[in-house]
Amino acid sequence: MIGRRAALVAALALAACNQRPDSGPVIASAIGEAVTIRDPSRAPLNTATRLLVDATAQGLVRFDAGGQIEPGLAERWIVIDGGMSYIFRLREANWSDGTPITAEQVVRILTRQIAPASRNPLAPFLTAIDEIVVMTPQVIEVRLRRPRPDLLKLFAQPELALLRMRPVAGTGPLAVIARSGRSLLLRPAFDPTEADPDDRRRPAPEEQVRLIGERAARAIVRFANHDSDLVAGGSFADWPLLAAGGVAPANIRVDPAAGLFGLAIVDRSGFLADAGNRAAIDAAIDRSAAANAVQAEWEATDRLLPDALDSAAPPAAPAWSGLPLDQRRAAAAARVATYPGKVTLRIAMPAGPGATLLYAQIAASLTAIGIEPRRVAEAAPAELRLVDAVAPYDSARWYLATACAPCGEVAASALAAARDAPTLAERARRIAAADLALNDDVAFIPIARPLRWSLVAMRLRQWRPNSRAWHPLNRLRDDPK
């Protein structure tokens, strides 16, 4: 015991000695594609672009380092009429090209982002909004059809950032000042309320952030060589790379991310047309083996909801949850054996060593009951598709709606009823009913909660783990001033 403790202390001391100096710009790698600005209402955003949009085009509100709500373009707000109206007072601010921001522009952008025809992934969860109107040159009102106490968490997402596209301009808190290959250099955006106008000409190097979009392996190597301060956007698919990356354990941070991780049954034909057959597959998977193959401390789950959240009942459990694995597999194998014809299931998964380890365990579970599994690319046609998504807000309806892709008519009707509930109490009851309906329908096979990790240098003293797994670029290091 003493020897292990001494080794740990030595490792931490070595890590501290090898950290980058607490000076100069923060260098941040985002796992994924190159960094580009995209309109969230027209296309889903990758990790690097979400970080860039959040940094340069904040919304009415935003997340702080701990995942809590803080002011963005709105300096303050109130909720009235029993949660049916949100009134936001906008602060004095300019677009990044120097032109003033108006309430009319804000309303126009938000209206486009929440439109049913939008490709914004949050639009389906904003149907309670009736209209967004200008009240005064500095005040806007969001009027709801139904109360939504979680609305601010949705408005804090990068997908609802206030981004003007023609010409492209944001509202800060950072602004792009240079591009070099796959990286962008950002500095604090000029604030017209600041007393010193020279602020826009004399940024301190410590206030700047260089954001790089790159593959996980390259980002890990960059960090291990002390050429960066942060790797953001790590997932289960890339987790095994850390073992060979030479990164000190003190720099590896895991978020307590809330969300869905499992297999959506996206093709309900053939063997999967029967709910009993879908339940047999659900029961046959060894979740603990699948999760532990990727990360030893990754906790498995067999339920859609992590907690009751805003449901009136505890999470629904599958009927087989109390049975031993051998008994579950025997019953599942019997169903497969009576099916007329060979059962082959394609499983769509992302690339990466973590995905390979996960697939091997899922494939072993399916093979054990007589099903032939085939791994296909993430976007390829498949019967089962891996879903790995962090919840944008704390509502059971998000989990159920995300899992319903697709689901049966009864479950879909129950979800629609929960969405349209006129009061919060009735909504809670209808969500509980929808949870039971999806549990019976077996539209989704939960495996675990999302695994999200970052590599964080000691100089980034504001970095905090949080359930959103979200770390704003302007909330990484202490104020150098």
C-alpha cells in the first residue's frame, strides 16, 4: 500500500513539473473535424464547431465552468405568468463587425432556429414556444404554450447561439483574430461598455485561446508533448488511446455526463418486428462486460432514465432485470431458435478502439443466443445503431424522445401526450406513462451513460467537471488581470 501511494505521489509530482508555464495563450484541441462556423439551424455541429460557436456567438444565456446558467447577451431575465413567459433584458452589445445588436435581430435569429423546418437538433424540444416578440429596443419576450422550467438550459446550448450569417458575426465573449491551417486564434471580444477603448487593440497573450480541430490520437500526442493545455470532446471511442498516450493520471478528467448511451432499434422488420424478440436481445446483452471492456469504472445501466427527473414515477425497469444472465440468454436463445430463418443484425458504430472493444462484447452476447452480428459504419443502413448523446437539459422527455427512433404507435402517442400536457403535474404523469410505454415497446437498448473525458493542464484552474460535459473556452484559466 505504501509503495503504491509513493508511486502515485511521484507520478503527480512529475506531472506537475512537466506542465506548460502559466503564460501565453491557452492551446485547446477539440476532437473531431476542422473548426468551422456553421448555422446551427441548418446543420448539426461537431465538437470543435460547438466550442467555436459558443465562444464567438453566445446566446441569451450560457453555461459557466460548472455547467450552471450565467448571463450571455441577456444581462438579466424574469419568469412570469406561472412559467408561461420569459422576459430577457439585452445588454448593450455589438456584433463582431462593430454594428449594434438590436432586439429585432435577436428575435429573427431565434425564430429561425426554433422553426419546425430547422435542422437544429434542439428544435423538437422547443415546441412549447408560442412566439418570441420585441417588447422594447432592449427587451424581448418568449411566450410559451405550456410551462417549461428547463428553458434556460436549452437557450444556453451552442445550437441556440446568436449567430448572424450574412455577413458572419457573433456576440462574443471571444472573437477570432487569426486562422492558421486547422486552428483559430481567439481573444476577448470588444465590449462597448468597457471604459478603455484601447481594449480592442491590446489583448494580453494570456487572454487568448488557440482552438485546434483534430483527431484524438494527434490531440493526445500534442498534449503529452506539452504543446497544448486542453483536449476536449473525448468519448468512449477514443478512451483506450489514453493508455498509450503517456499522459499523467492527474491530467485525465472524466465528466459525470448525463445522457443516453445504447443501441437504438432503427429497423423493426423481420425478427425485430416483435416486441418479445426485441426484449430478448435487450436481455441477452452483458452490459457490465461491454462497459468494463472500454473502461473499468464505467457503470452499466438497463434503464432509459437515470433518475425520475420530471417524471411522476421512478425509472421503468425491464421485466427481466432481476434475472441472472444465463437464464436471460437461455430464454432469448429459445426465441431465436424458433424464428423461421437465420437472424443477422447489422450494428452501426463509430470508428475507434473503444468502439471496437464495445462491439466485440455486444457481438459475443448476440452470438451466444444464435444471432449473427455484423458491424457497419456509423451512417450505414443497419438494424441497430449506437446512440451516444449528452442530455442538453434535465427532462425525462428528452431521454424518451431520443430513444424513440423509431418506436411503436402506443409509445409515440404517449410521448406526444407528455409534450402537450397543459400543466407540469400532468406532464409528470404523462412522462411516467410514456416511460412505461417505451419500456414495453423496447425501442432502445440502454448500456451505460455517456463517457466523456478531457485532458486538462494544471494551469486551467477554472475547468470543472459537470453533467453537461461542457467547458467554455472563456472559462478555463483564472483571469490574468
